Amino acid sequence: MVKGYNMKKANLYSVMFDVFINIILAMVVVVTLYPFLHVVSVSLSDPYAVMQNKVNFYPVGFNLNAYKSVLSNPYIWISYKNTIVYTVVGTAVNLVLTTAMAYSLSKKYLFGRKFFSIFTTFTLFFNGGIIPNYIIISKLGLIDSMWALILPIAIGTWNLMVMRNYFEGLPSEIEESAAIDGCNPVQVLVKIVLPVSKPIFATMTLFYAVWHWNTYFSPLLYLNDKEKYPLQIFMQQILITGETSFANTVVGIEDTNLLISNTVKYATIMVAILPIIMVYPFLQKYFIKGVLIGSVKG
Amino acid sequence: MKKKKSIKIMRLAAIVLVVSILPLLVSCGYNTDDRKPASEPKSNQDAVQHDTEQDDKKISDKVIEFDVLIGEHVSFPVTRYEDSLFLQKITEKTGIKLNLIAVPDAGDAYKQKLNIMLNSNEIPDIIWTSKDDALINSLAVKGIFLSYSDYLDYTPSIKKLFETIPDIERSYSASDGKVYIMPRLTTNVMSEIFMIREDILAKEGLKEPGTFDEFYILLKTLKEKYPDKITFINRNGGEHLVNRLAYSWGSGYETGTYGFYLNRDEDKYQYGPLDENFKLMVEWLKKLYDEGILDKEYALRTTAQWEEEMSKGNALFTVDYIDRVKSINSGYINNGMEARVAAMNIPKGPTGKSGILAKSAVMSNSGIVISSKISDPVAAVKFIDWIYSDDGRLMTSYGIEGETFVIDEDGKPMLTSQMKRQANPNGKELVKDYGWIYYMDKYEFPVGYLKDVLPGDPVPEDDRWMFSREKMEKANQVIPADPVLKFTEQQTSELRSKCTLIQDYFKQNIDKFIMGTRPISEYDQFVEEIKKLGVDDVAKVYNDAYSVYKGN
């Protein structure tokens, strides 16, 4: 509190300020919660009521048919499984490789450190483009393999830098003491550095996992077998199909057989986001901490 | 396609190194093509031998595999070969095994993947959905694709189609005059109809109008009797209205050609809004708007709002797709409402014409393209020929003969009694139980023409869709579509630069005239304004392209 300031007045101000903040936050809650509630209600409603725009906050003509039809589609389970596999394996590969490289680069005495750093940074600003990438993946025989989704992004440059900065910020004394006790560099990394780096790991896991979970374009390009498609492709297929636009009417095609009801679309959204919604609250505290760690050292 | 495991692991190791340390090691040396072993000559001979036994549909005794890039609609999921009786039956019949690469036909997904494959020269054996005909043709003349024109001796069905549907060659050949894309064909060309609340006409004892003047009186009567309902509802804006009404008014306005249309009396292309009759139509629409007959929000209604009002029974008349008759009426029936919609004969305009333009029988951006690197070109063209043959058509449209459909005594395909239909809702389904592939069918077939009401089934409560079809056909009000024209690159860029301006300016003004924010007395001035945007130049481009089309 500022010196010489009228306490009573200040209290009044702070109460008003709190009220004001709370009102704003309540509005934010309403604004963000409403779309979510709407999606839930529509997915539980009678499609006909949805078509008549009767559904707002609560379901009209409650039924679970949309969920039945979504869940009875074998491909939602297959793509779910695929997404989980890609996310878990991909994130594991990411963490191992990113840690290894970040730790090495954090050591000032690494031979060629500057060269590697500059080379890595370079990729932040320049890349080969989609078509050369596609050709490389194809010539390596990775088309239609899950490794096409994992290896090209095995190390995220940005994440690597955040991690390197974190390692650089660790006091070198603890590592030196471990070395004096007879640890080799790998042992130092595994036994000393990693245990004190949990927050950065949580953050990296979250970053990479969300990245893999959300990736849509590379599986679309590199995978050919439908059995390997991740959830995002399945979602895109359900959500975007059947959007009639005037572009369709120009060619005179509007096949109502091809339209998908909104209830099914919304039920798909619910099924697809539920696991993330359930995991997020528990990871959130690490998330906030981890991001701060990346930005402020010491 | 399968690589040996050890090689794969080594490659993995290699890419780990490349990607983690030097991600920029991008080389462009992909010209050496080691993609397919060249077994061409041998299989060619095989194919020639089979040629002698024409009656046999089998193309090859030993199974030939093709990789096929195909779009997939979520309502008709593609089934794996192992689970698809349909695909297996095709192999049994023709000797061709298709490995389908199913790409979601949603948004731009399919087009993006295809574009990258084309640009990186990693083209699958067969592209089932061409998606971008202009791009395909421009690559085709560089020798990337197989030309159907070169293999006509092997393909009797395609040859016959070239003769019966000259538009395939006229509209889809590349700049060297050869056909590289076998387009999707449609027999079901009907698009929109005048849709009216049949139950209300019957209740009020009103007759269908013969002319637009009588039509106005009819709508006015409806407006007076049902003042709280929307007499004439519309979606997709004012452009949609003039698009569907202009032919009957003795003019034309095709959205696909930015408002230019083929004047069939004078056999030339012209810009609809310049016609005197077009102005009369706008005046008629303005009168409807002024008297509250035409929905006050006609220009802005979205599809969702339109569906809402239609399904509640709040609208009495609309111009829309015939397939909507089905969905709207089944909504009414499910809700126990008495309302029904059906087609009304289209009134005659001042020149005595009436009708709505159909879709083109040849559909753009949905044809079959064969890679020139394919292992066995003759087998491939023969297979595509089979797809377009009567036998292939029945199979790709209706599934397996004797199992999912039979031919009845009239020669029409008829569902077998085990199949799902209204009278047997728990029956077997083409996609689910037989692995039938929706996009395999290259004839867009009229589903309603398949007999799905078998002898002994209860008569369905509502068949106004079929009734509407027959009504339109009987009255000859399905007008053949304008031809699909081909343009040179220069013409395309001229059209692109001028037509969007013209179309935008038209769209801005048409609603102003109908709503009266711009007085109709300024219409002639508007005509002069829009002419300045290059209407004559564009008309010349269309007419040049049209004479090329006719000359071929």
C-alpha cells in the first residue's frame, strides 16, 4: 500500500475493484461456458428440435441417439487408439531427444556448440517447404508409417531452446560435485539434473503431447491407410462435410443424403474433447509454472 | 510397396540423424525414379492375349493390384479390402485388386493431398477423383497421365460414351485434344423446382398458375389468407432468385458463368441482366417484395433459417432442390403435421418459356485419371472401361447382383428382400455389410429409380419426391444445362480479372433494386455502369470458347 494514502478510501476502492473484477470474470465464464453448454445440449437433443433452433441451454427432446451413432462407428475407436499411440510414442521420442540435445548444448565446453546452435536456430526461420518434405519422407519409405508423424518433429526447436535455457540456469556446482563423486556425464544427467527438472518436463510433455494430439495436416499427407488415421482427421471429416455453401449450389449439387445432422457433429466433438477436458485441470498448475520457468531464469 | 524390415530400421536411424542434427538437408535430387519396377512389357502381352476373349469380363487371370486415391465421404466410409465383399467381388470378376487410399472428402483435405502428390511427382496408380481438372490436364500434356484417347481399341464402353456424350471430349480434353480424365456422369440432372405447400392449395381450392401474372395473384391470395406466414421464402440471396427465375422470364443468369448464359434462340452467350426481359423480372420481384409476398429477409436468409421456417410450416412457397421435398415432408410426417410440399409447374414467362436449367450430365472435377507410370496400362484402361460398362455400372451403383439387388422383369434393378428399406429397417446395408464404396460409382444414379418398395411391402406414406420428378419431366421443365466450356490460360485470366467485379457489382445492386433502395428507373443507368466493367469483352471470351466447343 502506498504511504500516506487514506486507508478507508483505499479499502472502498479495493472492494469496488474486486466487485468489478468479479463481474468481468463472471461474464467471461458465461461467454466461455455458453458455447460449451450449447454443444452439450445439442448433442443430447432431438435433431428436429435442433433444426428448428429450439435448443439453447438445455437439451430439448433428450435422447442419446447421436452418441449411439458416433460410438457405434468403429473408426472413432480406431482413430482414438491411433491418436493415443502417436501421442505417447511421439512425446516419448520428443522428450528423450530434446533432453539429450538440450543438455549437450547447455554445456559451454561442447565442441561445435555455436555451429549446432546456429544451425538449429536457422530452422526456426527457414524450412524446405511441404513438397520437398513430402519427397524426403517418401524416399525414406516412411509414407504410411507412424514414424512419418514422429521423426520429422522429433525435436521442436523452440522447446529445445526453452529446455537448454533451463539447463543453463542450473548451478554447475551440483554437477561438478557429482562428477567428483565419480559420475560420468550420462549419470549426471539422469541422476542429478533430471530429478531437479520436473517442472520443465511437465511443460514439455504437455507442449509435445498437445502438438501430437492436434496434428492434422501431416497425417493427412503421409498416411494412406485409413486404419492409421488419427482422431483429428476423423473429426475434420465429420465436422466439415455437409456444410453447404453457395459454391455447391453453383454446380447444382445438393445431395441431402450427404448432410450430417448437427447433433451427430456435436456428439463427436464431445467424445473427442472429453479426455483432454478431464486431464487439463490436473496438468494446469505445471503448465503455468513451466511456462514461467522458460521465460524467467533464476 | 512393402519394404524389408531391416532396410526400414536403417532408414529410421538415418532419418533420426538427419532430422535431429541437420534438419535442412533438403535435396531435390528426386529425378531418379525408382518407384515401380518396369514389368510393363510382360503384362502388356498378357493383356493382349486376354483381348481375344472379349466376352469374359475378366481382365487378367492373375490378380493385378492398383493403388487408388479416392475421396471418402463420412456417411459412406470406405471399408478395408479384407472386410469388403464388394471389393473382393470386383477382384473375382475382373482380376483387379484395388488398394484404396481413402482421403476425407471434407473441406480442402483431398485437394491438398492430391496437389502435394502431383507436385512431388509421387502419383498413385489411379486417381479416382480428379478434383482439379484444369491442373490435371495441364500436367497431362507433359506426359504424366495416360490418355484414354490412345487406348480406345481396348475400351468399347468408353468409346461408345465418347460418341453418345460428345461433351466428354468437347469439355474435358486437354490442350492436345486428348482425353485424360474420364468424368463422372449423371443421369439425375434435375436440380431445383418450384416447391409449394400442396396441402394449402388443396384446402383453399386454388389452382396452379399458368403465367407469372396468375402466379402473382395466387401468391397474393395466399398472403391475404395467411398473413402471419412467409409467402415466398428464399435462401442463398437475390442472385439465387434471378438464377432460377430468369430462364422462364425469357432471359438467363447462370452463376457458374457469372451471370452469362447461352441464349438458345440466337445460339450465343450473353449477359442476362442486359436483357429487357430481365428488367421485367426484377420489376415483378420488386412488386412481390413491396407487397410483403417475397420474404422481407429474402436476401439474407441462411440455410439454417430457411430449414427452420420450412420445417415449422411457416413458409408457403420456395424455389429449391428437389431432394429437399423428401427431407421436408418426412419432417412433417414425423411431427404429425398435415403440411406437405411438392413441385408446382413452373409458370410461363412473357416469351412463353418455363423451366429451370438442369445440372450438366458431365460433372467437373470428379473423373478418373491414370498415372502413365502404372505397371499395366492396358489392364488399367480396361478396368476403367468396365467401370463405365453396364455390368460395372450396376455393380458400382447397387452392389452384388443376386445378393444386394436383382433385375426385375421390367429390367430395373430391384433391392433383394434382405436389404434395408422402409419396410425392413433392420435389413442389411450396402456400406456396412458389403463394404460398398460410394465414390466408385461414376454415374450419379437416381436412387429413387431403384425399386426399393418390393411386392408385398406396405405402400410408403409419402412419395411426393417421385411425384415431383415426374411432374417436372412431363412438363419438360428440366432444361439442359449450358455446355461446359474450355478456356485458354489467357482467357481464364481475363475472366478472372473481370467476372468477379461484374458479379460483385451485380450482387450489390440486384437487392437494392428489389428492395427499392435504388429506384427501378435507374436500371438502364445500372446497365451502362456494369457494361463499363467489361461485359462485352467477357461475352466475347465466352463466345470464342463456345465456337471452339461447337467446332470440335
